[in-house]
Amino acid sequence: MHDQNDTPAERPETPQSEQGAQMESTKPAPSAAPETPSPAQEKAKPSIEQSLDDEIAAALGDMSLDQIMDEEDRSKSTVQITSDGRRTRNGMIVAIQDKDVMIEFGPKSQGLCPAQQFMALNDALPEVGSRHDFVVERFDPFDGLLVVSLPGAVQKADWGTLEVGQIIEARCVGVNRGGLEMEVDKHKGFMPAGQVEIRHVDDISTFIGEKFSCKIIELKKAKNRLVLSRKAVLMVERESQKKATLEELAVGQVKTVTITSIQPYGAFADLGGVDGLIHISDISHERIKNPGDVLKVGETMQVEVLKLDTSGDQVKIGLGRKQVMSDPTAEVLQELTEGSETTGRVKKIMDFGAFIELAPGVEGLVHISQVSHERVESVAHALKKDEIVQVKILSIDPGRNRISLSIKALTEAPARSSDGNSGRSGGKRGRGRGEAIDMTPREDDPAMRKLKARFSSNDLKGGLG
């Protein structure tokens, strides 16, 4: 401490920096200004930025931030969202342990799938290293694993883990005016009548007591409301069948089909996931008016693929039933000979003639000119439908499946008179069709005598006398 009497010259010189420090120390600190930490304090307390860096480093582990971002992008590329909002991911099989299949979706993302689902859908366990698509059901926080399932696999019904979009097994316990009453894990559910089958079902009560797979389309646990659909499951299966069917389908193949619908112009038949049309002209060798007279819904049969067009939005497939059936016309034509006689039934009457059924599916035509020796104004006046007639075969055209018949060829023509006319009054035919001018001399009657007397004048060059 310096003496107060020291002169400035006697006082030791203090560096300007120390003076500034002393002056700062003697000034009272403003109440609102925060206390500036010393370098030692700054070293003792890590900054907020440093804390964040340490936290990020701990989270990254041995990976860099760039690697994490790359992995996230790869992970997102394997995630897809289904139409009902459920997530699907593609993963690789890494192990099969007892009843579970271990899947790896990424470096830090693993999951478990029940092995029985592979057996149910594929009849075999997957190979380690193979990749598959899986539906994410939930995340198990205790094991840190994703619980997944195969698309289309049936889940064990558990009310606590049910979600919209899941496919579960439910039992039909009743029926009401709107649909089926279902039971899922001791909870009631409902299936609308329109969700029972892909096509209309007349009597849905036949499903009572059955257990089948269905999809959850609405779920409100707070209100105990559960709506199910069997149709949605069948549609997925049908789409899978369609893809497989179209891959191997070709024109000329013979397939077994099931009739699904009958229309006035033909019938639709299921080939396995996709329908084809059997046109009315390809149902039978016989002429038919109503396909329902020959076919029934639910009936199975063999058909030939006649047409296949996959170029448009809708696949068009033409099928033929008669093409795989024996043609009765061809068989009968081999037995018939021109000039022979046979018996037939009048099948159809037209203005130009009548069709005679010689055998099932085999018809011949009797032209109007071959019905009778006499002139026929109307075939319907000469023949009646379903009448049995004797006919003669005039000609056979196997290429066109046409047979010409005659009825009058088996009957004798009317006897002709001495002047060459067959039972008709003599004379020449006039210009009108079917008309004849009668040239027979007229008998002498009062009217004729009167005409002769009137025109008997000598002035006439000729006369009637």
C-alpha cells in the first residue's frame, strides 16, 4: 500500500492494463448485467453446443451422420403404404428359430414373423438370405423388435392388438337382415351381406357356424364396433390367381371353368381369378335362344380358349363350349347319302321353307318349291311345327353343314291330260304369275246368240259366226 504523501514521481508506475483492471474492479456491477464467467468457469461448465454434440455422438455410435442419412433413405425405400393405411416393408431372412423367423430390415431394425405363416401360404419355410415383403403389425418395446406378418396371412385374433386392415379368423354365429353376425376373441363383429362374397349370394345363412378369414375394415374399440369383410380377402386371392392364370393362358388351350353369370348373349365363366365369355353361338352346336336353357350358374365344364386380348385396361377372353364337344352334324353327315330317304321333325317354319330336324343338332332345309307339286302360297298352310315328315335328301354340303331336302320328291305328281296339261284347264299362261288364259270354245248360250245376231251384218268382214 502506498503512502498518501508520495508524489506521482515517487509512486511506482502501474501498467495501464492493471489500472484498467483496478478501475473495473472498483466500479459496481450493474444489477441487470449478467456475471461474465471466468475462463476457468467456462472450462468447468460445458456449453450447450458441446452437450448436443456429445448427445449426437452417443446416438451415432460408430456411424457417421452421412451413413445414418443414407441408411434412412434405404429404409424408406423399402416401406410402402397399403390402401388401408398399413405399412409393408421388405426384409431379408437372417435366421429361423423354432416357431419364429428372424428378419432384418436394416442395421438397427429387426423383426419377427411366425413360421407357420410361411407354411400356410407357401407350404415351406423360407430360405435364409431370401427377401420378402412383410406387413408391420406393431412394435414390441420390450424386445425392441417389429412384429410382422406375411401379406394375406391370417392373424390370431387378439382384441388388444387388432387394427384396421388386419386379416384375422372369425366365426359366423348368426345372421340378420343386413348381414352376418361374427365373433372375434369373444367380441361381437358384423359383416355386411355385400362383403360376404365377391358375387351375390342368395342365402347367406349357409355360412352360420363356419370359421373363415376376413379383413378388418372398421374398428372402434371404445364403442365395441367391429366390421369385417370376407370379400376383401377373396379379392386379394383372386388378383393373385389372375396374375398366375394370365401368365400361362394361351389361345387353343382347353380349360376347366365354372359358370358365374348367365346373360341373354352368353355366359361368363371363371378361369381362376379372371372371367371369360362363352358367346351364345359357341355354347352348343344346336341353335339356342336362351343360354339358361343349357347352362346353370355354378356348373363346371371344359371349354376352349378362342380369344385372348390383354392389350386394353380390361382383359378380354373368348371361350367356346361346343368346340370341345362332338359335332353331331359331322357324325350324321357321314351316315347320310344323297338320294336316300329319312324321317324328320319340322323344327322351324320360314317364308322361304321349313327346317327339318334329322337328328339332335342336325337340320336340313325344305325349300318352298320342294314342299308340294301344287303351288304353295304359304309354308305354314302346308306344314305344322313339330310335324313328323318323310323327306328325300337332295344334296349334302359337308363344308357348310347344309342339307337340302324335298317332300314332294316322295309323292307322285298329278296325272297329266291328253293335251299335256296336268289336271288343269287347257290354255296358255298369261303374263300374270299363276294366271292362265282359257282357250276352250264357249258353249252357245242366249247371250252368245244375241251377240251373233247383232254383229251378223254383211258390212262386217268377219264375225263370231
